[in-house]
Amino acid sequence: MEKYLIHSNELHLIDKQKIHQAVEKVVESLELAAGSTNNFDLYQVVEKYFTDLDTRSKINRLVGVAEEEEELAGYFGLKQEDFE
């Protein structure tokens, strides 16, 4: 049986419990004491990144990941406002 892979336009379909299980593995692999504390919640960050398009866009801008419209704007010498 072929395994179905989730594509970038379907990230919101990932079960939140699976996201949390994956974060648990990251926390263990990095030997972190916890995945969430007072001002740090890796579980929420990853969950929001996968399930909330607005949050994903904000995080992408923060870390310098160009989104499709931004890439097109740069390629054609346009500004982001030209797409709005």
C-alpha cells in the first residue's frame, strides 16, 4: 500500500495529536528538559505553524522564508503591495 504524503497546501490537515507526538520526539532528541515552560512552548509554535496560515506567514517572514507571492514580486521587481 502506498503511503499518502501531505503537501504544503494540506498542512492544516495534520492531526494535532500527531504534531504534539512529533514535538515530543524533537524534545527528547535534543535532550530538552521540557517542550514548554513559562515563555517557551514548542508545541504551540509547531501546531500553529502547521494549522494557521496567518501564523505560518508571520513566522516565515520573521525567519526570512520567502512565500510564493514575495518570490514572484522579487523576480519581477515588484513590491508586495502590487499583489494586494
